[in-house]
Amino acid sequence: MTVPSTFVRACGLSELEEDTPKRVELDGTPVSVVRTEGEVFAIYDICSHANVSLSEGEVEDCQIECWLHGSSFDLRTGKPSGLPATRPVPVYPVKIEGDDVLVSVTQES
């Protein structure tokens, strides 16, 4: 059975500064919304290595870096690209409607 994706408003597009993550909570899920390289991405906001917020880290080359130990995650896939993290973090579909950034944190099964 497939659960349909439900998009909810995360923030306004005008609220996002280039390469500056914005933390939001959607349906109880912490999400980091990032505008970079002409696109908007949504990634789970908690590092898979340490229980800290990724939105407090830096963004460069479509990567978000955990401020605590320096692990980096690809904003497109959630895969770690730098140790010490070895497990990926979830990424979420994003839609832009006008100035609204919509994100779906609904998991398909």
C-alpha cells in the first residue's frame, strides 16, 4: 500500500537566504530547508552521527555540514560525504507554489 504524499507549507521562499539553512518542524519532524544553487532542498535536521541540528551548520556545494564533528550530507540524497557519519539522513520532496515552500514528510510504504 502506498501512502499519498501530503505537502505542507514549510516557509516562504522569500524567507530563505542563499546557503543559510532554516529549521522548521513539520508534523513533528525537524526539517532543515535550504536554498542553494538555484534550488530548494529539505533534509532531516538531525545528524545521523550525533543528535545535533544540521541547520546550525554551513552549506556549500549542495552539502550541509554538521557543526559538531564536521560530517557532511548531500542535500539531494541525504548520503554522508564526510566522516564520522556513515548513515544517511532522510530527504523530502519540495514544491514551490508562488512564495510558498511546500515539503512532504509523509513516508511512502
